[in-house]
Amino acid sequence: MTEFPQLNGFRGGGGIIRLIGHRGARGVMPENTMEGFAFTYRIGVVAFEFDVVLTRDQIPVITHNHRLANAATRAPDGNWKTGAEPKVADLTFDELQTLDVGGLDGQSEYGQRFSDQAFMSGVRIPRLCDLLDMAAQPEHADMHLLLELKSDPDIKDDTSARAQVVASVVQEVRKRHLEPRTVLHSFDWDLLDECRRQAPEMPTSYLSELPGNVDEPGEDSATLVGPDYAAMTVSVPQAIKDAGGQMWCPYYMDVTPDLVSEAHALGLLVSTWTVNDKADIEAMIDAGADGIVSDYPGRVQHCLLNRGMHWRDGGA
Amino acid sequence: MTEFPQLNGFRGGGGIIRLIGHRGARGVMPENTMEGFAFTYRIGVVAFEFDVVLTRDQIPVITHNHRLANAATRAPDGNWKTGAEPKVADLTFDELQTLDVGGLDGQSEYGQRFSDQAFMSGVRIPRLCDLLDMAAQPEHADMHLLLELKSDPDIKDDTSARAQVVASVVQEVRKRHLEPRTVLHSFDWDLLDECRRQAPEMPTSYLSELPGNVDEPGEDSATLVGPDYAAMTVSVPQAIKDAGGQMWCPYYMDVTPDLVSEAHALGLLVSTWTVNDKADIEAMIDAGADGIVSDYPGRVQHCLLNRGMHWRDGGA
């Protein structure tokens, strides 16, 4: 029994741990692309974590960083972008569509992190509605979405702009009646308040990363808008419960079995990111996480199957 | 200029080294399956190496081992096969279709070798005609096939049965007019004589593995029908040239730059298998190979791009 049907797609237990494709399957396919999402679904992964940012013309698009990473972006001439990295919020959707995000520059630190990722050409940043249209197809009725709203640090005090981000996303989800399979997810806990205000029918998922963890190449976590962990007087799960959340999504290095137990006792689900090494995947299974967000879904599948576990109801 | 247009899809030089998907992309997707071939093409790989065996009812199917590996085969009840591994040649195509080859048993040595491979369900051994139909579609006009004929050691003295293997394969290729994009390929050099006799319009590719190399888990190389390398009085490339071949496909551990140069001087192309580790991929590029057969096409793409090289004409 749950008040939110969405959570069934993210709840572990009974031999199930949810496998959540990170930006599709970033270890294998270009991240946050329809090509990557199609691959991820094709291999039997039905839960998707991905990132939404608004363009200058207010179109929600699926991309991770506020500024387009040169290492993942080719200009129309086929060459890697160089120089200052533009903000997505400063470009129109049409301008974004001139860029190719189908491959990584292998000379970059980021490209070296994902040196098995397929290199494709002619791949575009998708709109949120492209993925939602995929999820709305009858044959994809088992897809569940962990939709991350990226919080732009440059507008963190602009209440109306922040509300507009949430409104744009919620409108697209509702238009396709996907609320029953969508969880709203952010590092910006205040933005999740706004999500609950505008869309009380969707549960909220609280991303966390404790201070002191080293940022990995190619991520822009340093600019994250988030709570002041040092100032918290309760545990992170308790703080999420107090805030009104239903799910905790901690960085995997911050996870302990005790914290997972505490979260469960509070009625929260726990999905942890981004778990890529086999030993870390095993540790997260041992810790009792409900879900594992990974760039390497095949690797997680093997770890689960080797324990007689599965990521889908019925093990199908 | 070449007498065989097929070879253009396998010729390196001028910044090109051909990336040849091994059984699709075995490191990522279930091997020798339509699901794997579709993925491989989708990521821009246009050359395919795969294996053909005849069923009891003489249907050419795409699978590697003569005996179905338990570690890669699930029964209709969903459990891994156990006990004696049946020969494909003893099963009808309909019987084969009851088996699921969409995933590896992670507890097995073979499953541990490919622990990132996606685990899928409901995946069947394809017929040769299924892949040929894919290649014949207008949108796949750039697909090139390196079609390995597996030589059954149990019938190695049965001339008529061996001729039937070749005839079945050639008939399917000709039916779809795919001869101009198909190279016939085997460890069994005598069988390649038969290929040339029956299908002189297709070039022949000579697989080789020198004695002393250790067999990797899950392969049945020990049962290979092949030439007696110890008895050869000339180099392997010279022996292939003398036999009438156009391509040499050596095990990567047997490759040296001098042998590649010798093969090129003899007018042979050189594609090497199965090259999976980054250092080995780099060594094969350095050695001047025309083609690299790999289970990890994304990894080879990165290695080539990092040198400003590509695997497709025009770098598209």
C-alpha cells in the first residue's frame, strides 16, 4: 500500500532492487539522448533517471549541465566545441539542435572516464516531451521516470523563474498523463517544495551529496543548489521526511546500512547514485537500497542475477 | 582498384581502420543475436563478424559453438541449461527457438568474462537469413559481412556434408544479392577451397590461431578444424596467398608489424581478432592492421578517434 503509485516502480524488497538507468546508460551510449534511452529500455531497464533544463525559449530539454560541456558537444562543422561553454538557458532550442551530442572527446578527462561509450553522429539534445512521448507509448507502459529538475544557481533567488521551471515540466508530464509514473527529483530541496505545491500528485525525491566528496570530471556538482548539510540538526533521511519527501537519493559514498534502515523506518525509499564499480554495486545491495542508479546497467543486472535477485517485478 | 568490391569494406589505410563488430558487440549485448546486431549498426559499426552453423533440418543459423553453451542458454522454464550440451546440428530450428540466448550465467566463467553484457529475455538464435534480410534493407546498404562458416569436426571427412554447408550459406547470400558485400571466412582452410569453388564471386578470409595460445573460457577453439601450422614451410600470409585467399584474420597475439607488412606486400588484407583491451587495440593500430574485430566497438571507436582516425570512409 502506498499513497503514491509512482513509488511502486522504485521500491525494493522481496528479491527486487530497482535498476535505474543513469542518463540512459552513460557507460555504453551517449548520455541523455533518445538513442541512449531506447537502448536502455531495449535491454530491459524500465526506470530512467535524467536531467531537465530549460532553454532560452522555455523548452524543457534533457541535458545534465547548465553549460554545454565542450567534451561532449560538436559544432555543425563536426569539430569539438572550444572556448567558453554556453549556458543552455542562453540558447534557443533551435540553436541547440545544431549541436551534436553523440560522442565524447576521448582526449578529455570526461571522455577518458567513459572510454567504452559508443561514438555516434547526428545525435541531438532531446526535449523532455520526446522522452515523455516514448514513455506514453502503450508498449512502454512499464517505464518509470525519475525526473531531475536542475536548479540554475544563477536564478536561485528568482522565485518566479524557479516556479516557471517546475510549471513547464509539470505541464509536459500532465499533458501525457504520466504523473502516475513520474517522480520529481532534485538536489535543490527548496525546488521540491515548489514541486509539491504545483503537483501534489507526484512524489518528491531528494538528492544529496555530503560535503567533502570529490567531484568527478565532467560534472558540475560544484554549482549545485542544495541544503546546508553542515547546519542540519537531524539526519539527512529525517530532514527529508520532515520536508515532506518520499525518496532519498544519496551519493553512494554517503550510504550506510544504518542510514538505509533509518530511511526505511521513516517510510522513505532509497535510491543511490551513481554506482558503477562492481564492489560498490555489491555494497549498495548489501546496504539494502531500493534502487541503484548506474551508468552500466548490464553490470548491475549481473550482480543482481548472481544473487538470485532481479530489477523487475516477476523477474521477467 | 580491387577485383572484389567486398574488400573495400575491410580495407584500411588513409586514416581508416575497419571496426568489425564481433558477434555483434559481445561485450555489450548478447552475442550473435538480432538484438546485438541492431545495436552494433545503430552505433555506426557497419562491418559484422558472425558465425554460421547448420541445424538438423539444414537451416543456417547464427551461433558460435557447435554445442550450445549452458552458460548462455536458458530452457523454456527460464533456468540455465545443465548437463550435456546438445549439438546445434542435432536440433531442428524449431527446437532451437524454444531456447533463450539473451543472457549469460554470471556464475559461469564465460559470464564472468562478459559481466557488463546486457541481460535480456526472449532472445532467440537467429537464422542467417534474418541478418541477411537486415543487410538487404536499403538503409543498411553500407553493411559488410564477414561470414564465418563453422567447420564441424564430426563431419570433417564427409565431403558432401561439407559442400552442403557451403551451398546452404551461398544460396542465402545470393538470394538477397549480398555477394558484393559478403566475405566468406573460416578457420578451416579446406572449406574455403570449397567456398571458392562454389562461389568464386566472393573473396575468402583465412582465420588463423597459432598453436600454443591459450583458449579463453567459453570458446570451443580446441575442436577447430584448421591447417597444420607446424607443418607449414612458408609464413602464414604466404600460405594464404598460395591457397588463393584475399584476407588474413589472425589471432591478435600472433600479429606482428612485419607479418602485416608481408601480408600487405602479398596483396592480402589483415583483420585481427578478438581485440578487446585498450593496449591490444593500440598495438593492432600500430601494427597496421586493416581491420579490428572487437567485442567492445565503443572502445575501438575511442582509440581510433584519439588518433584522428576513423572506421568508416569519410569519417561519417
